[in-house]
Amino acid sequence: MPQLDPSPWFLIFTYSWLIFLTVIPPKVLAHSFPNEPQGQATEKPKTTSWDWPWS
């Protein structure tokens, strides 16, 4: 049965993975997001206490 002979298929498999691993990662890593995340402020916002009318 020729499909059980791994010699041509293993070479094709290896070359295809080498191509995928050399072409795709630089394209993915070169992707930039349009909106970069902003860092949170370190100071807390000033809040005022609420005077409840029934207390």
C-alpha cells in the first residue's frame, strides 16, 4: 500500500511546516492594534460624601 510509505509524505510535511513557521509568525507579530491600551491612573478620583435627606 503506497500511502503507508512515509518517505515522500514526511518530507512534504516537514517542508510545509518549515514554510508555515517562517512565513506566518512574522506576519502575525507585525500586526498592530489601532487602539493601544492606556495605563490606569495611579491616583484615585476624589469623591464626596452624599448627604441622604432622611438621615
